[in-house]
Amino acid sequence: MDNEIEALADVLGRAVATGPADLCELLTDAAHRSVVAPVLVPRLNRVLSRYQGNPVAGPLASQDLLEVLRVARRRDTTVFEELRTIADAFTEDESARVAPVARRTPDATANSNAVSGGTFNEAVVQAGSITGGLHTYYGQTPHSGLPPVTDWPQLDRADPIAFGVRRTRRIGDEPPLPPYVARDSDAVLEERVRTAARSGGLVLVTGEPLSGKSRTAWEAMLANLPGTTRLSAPAAGTDLRGLPGVLRGRGENRCVIWLDELEGHLGEHGLNPALIAELVRLRVPVIATMSDEAYDDHRFGGQARARVLVGVDPVELGRAWTQDEQGRLVKALEDRRLGDVYDWSEDTGTAAFLAVGPELWDEWWRARRPNAHPHGHLLVRVAMDLARCGTDDTAIPSGLLHELCALYEQETAQAAGESFEDALAWASKVRHGVTGLLVPGAEPDTWRCFASLHRDAVSRPDTPPVPLNLWLHALEAVRGDPDMRELVVNCAQSELESVADGRPEVGLVLGRLYEATGETQDAEDWFRHSADAGGIEASEIVGRALAARGNVIEAIPYLEAAAEAGSADAQAHIASVFAKRAVFWLDRMAESGSHTAGDFARKLREAIGLPPDNVKA
């Protein structure tokens, strides 16, 4: 680093001695902008007054500039980098003294100017030293990576999702984000944003993962800054040293810097105390977010980056919502997404439920591919479909989940390459520090799907339907809870009755569900609906029920339909019906004096097991 400072002193010394007057004005102006201007400006003025315009005084000027640069490098990196930029400009103007060298990308392990997430390219400049030799000086090229303020988007036209606010699931034609529900900390946060808008400085929101930091900070910014404010959101690792220079060209534009996940913007070439001081001088606010873990690591980890956070009192958000926040949520339930949050987010917290849902759905959906986790995908689908049937938060034994996979014939074939153990491990793995796709139940080895998944499945028109037979298994899964059994039947009524016409299998399932819950009349109605649509199993059920009540004539067509379809039980039953009818009429003939009919009646009665005194069918 000392060699770098000496090389920079050489270049600036020549700028003072031989450069044009505007370069010397730039040197003075840079020093005036420094937070240590009272120290730098007098020293720099002395150098300028001694050596400006003296072509042979470059080496002497460079020696006097060394102390100025050391102070700047130690106490104000912003002005130090501005001096480097001025040096670059001078060496470009003095092309006769510069040996062109190809640009290079420094090795990441050796580059002292590496930033988090990568490196940046530097220009190599060779300049004459006081002995006539050559120094090699790696000077940062002018900070052209930051666009001018006029290219920054206006705040009221910026897409919050593009700037880090997590998307939520979208239902129908709803807007990309649900209405914002105020947090208890909003009043404090908004006051700090207003103060920063007047005076510049850093406003920081911290909290647990998925606690709503970005949305809360964005809403505070949107509510307290003019919509025409120009917004810059540099990517993590961006070299921010040129930011003050860009802002000085903003004209009448008001500006704000948005640093979501601040830890990616800290460091020598990112946000540092000197840059914050310059932004305060320029009255430009910085709105930032940071996870609790990242904040603690940087604030208390003994790193140099902690200096940025020392003077900042963060606004803290919790994942769990307070009673007052829940009360405000109730007032916004007309948005279906917030209604689902209110009903289902107890395990995760409101913001986490909204934010993690789309991530889980996307991961689950892509896992169906043969080279991903098709068996894990299927296990989650079984749990999801059971919840769609009305089992809600009932946890299902893993063995039953595995067994019910057989109802999905095509998916089961695709899932054959992944073991059940691997599938369950993948499905239950915790994502985003919040939840797995499958959530453990209170009993050992029981699972249910994360609530947002089945709510997504209900709201998406392209979700595959629940296998019909799964409704009966859902009813069995909640057999000890009458209220839940009623809920399963109600869900089936809502989902299936509208699609039952012409589909005998649907009417059969509805009949079975009503039968299991003791609603005999509804059950019989749906069995007959199925039978009339050609359902063989339902035809036998209806025929037997009618015959048992003595409605033999009405029962015969149903029993015959089942018998003709090959049902052995129906064949035996209709034979018994016809035999009883034959006994009945033979008895009537015997009563009219036919001894032959009486003999046939007696023999037939014995053959089918009717008591001797039974003369009625």
C-alpha cells in the first residue's frame, strides 16, 4: 500500500508542477470535499503555492504530497479515490509520458481492491520517477459503472419486486403485491426517513429472515419521499466510490440510495464512513435492510466494516406479528392472500408466509422432473391434496402418504427412481430458515404440507385435480373428529357436485362420503345419480336398497344393469328377487285352487330358504 501511495504522489506531483491550472483546481476542490478538509486543504495549498508551474519541481511536489495522501488514505477514502481519479485524468492528458499497457483483470487473491463477490479491472499506468526509472501504478479507472442520475428510475415508477421486495403468490388479476399492513415500528421508521431526506444519512431496517424488512423499508420510503425522487439500487459489490461525483451532477433531482441486504455493499469500495459523510453533505438518504445475523456479524465481529454501523440505530422487525399488527391485518382481509395469511400463518409469521409461499411452490413444481425429486414431489402432492380435501392441518403418518402415492399411477411410475427415504428427507428439509414443504406434526413421523401450498393449489386454475378415491381416504384420516369429517364432506360437495353430471364415478364417491357420515338420503340420491349415469357399482347399491324396502319392480332395472355388467353379487341378488316374486305369484295361484302351483311354490320356497308360512315376496 505504501508503494501505491508513493506512485500516486509521483503522478500528482507532476500534475502540480506541469499540469494545467484546471487540474490543480480539481485537487483543491477534492480536498475541500473531504471530512478532514481542515487538515488536507492547508497542506495541499502549500504544495500548490510552492510548485505549481515549475516543470522541474515534480519530484519535490510528490514528496510533499506524500503526507497529504497518507492522511487522506487513513481518514477519508473517498477523497483519496478522487485524487486517484484526478491522477488518471492527468496521465491520460500526458500521453507522451504514458506507456500504453493492456488492461488486465487482477488475480482475486492478490488484488487489494477486491470487493465482495468479485474483482474489478484496473488500468496499468507507468510514469517516470525522480530517478528516471519506471514505477508501475495500478490506478482505478474513472468510475463509469454508475449511471448518471437522469438514468435512475423515479421512485413512484419503480417496481419494488425488481428492487428486492419479495413477491407473493398472485391470484387472478390481483396486483403483484397485497396491500401493505402497517407495522408497529412504522412511525419511528418514517420519521427517520424524513430526517434522512432533509439531512442525508443511513436509515437501516433489521430483522429475522422473511420478517418483511424490504417491504416495510420500501413503503416508508414511498410514503415519505416525493414520487419523483430518483432511485439508485446498485448491485452487491458495486464500487461506490464514484457515487458522490455522480450525485454532484444531479441538478434539481432529489435522490435516494436503496441498499437492500446492506452487507453486500460494505467495504473499502462500498459504503464506508467517508462515503456516508459525503452523502450527508450532499443531503442524500440511504435506505438499507439487513438480517439480524448479518448485522450482528458486522456490528460486533471486530471488522473494520463495523464503523459504518456504529452510529446507526436500526429499526428492528420481528417475524411474529403483535396483536395490534394482527388487528390491522383483519381490516385488509378483502385481499384473498391476506385472508389466507390470517387463517394459516401461525407457524411462520405473516411476512414469511407471504414471501416463502411462491418459493416453495416453484421448487415443488420443478421437482416433478425425472432428474429432480419426483417421489418427493409426489409425497408433497399427496399431503397437499389431502389438505384440499378438507383435512386442513391434520398431520398424516408418513406410511399412509407413501401408500396413497399409488392413487397417482402416472406419477408413481415416474417416481420409481427415488427412494421413499430420500423423498421424505427432501420434502421435509427446512428452506429459507422457515419451513419445509412438509411440516412435522405433533405425533412422531406425521406430516402435513405447508399451508401456502394447498392454498396455492386451491387458487390456481391449472392445478391437477384431486384423485377421486383420495376423498374417501381423507375422510378416514379424520375419522375421530366429527367436525373435520363434516368439513371433508362440505369440501367434496363444493368441488365435486358441479362436475358430477355424466360422471358416474363422481356420484359414487359423493354417495360413499354421505353414507359414511350418516346422511342416508343424500347418499341414496347420489348413488342413484351415479346409477342413472351408467355406474355399475351404484346400480347394484341402488337395486339392493330398493329391493330391501319392497320396491321390487323399481329395483329390477338397477340390479339387471349390474348383473349384465358381470357383477356376481348382482346376479345372485336379482335371481333371489325373481324367485321370491315367483313364490308370491305361485302362492296366489294356489289360493285360487291350483294344486300344481302350490307344489311349485313349496319346492321353490325350500330352495331359496323362505320359511313355509311366507307367502309374500
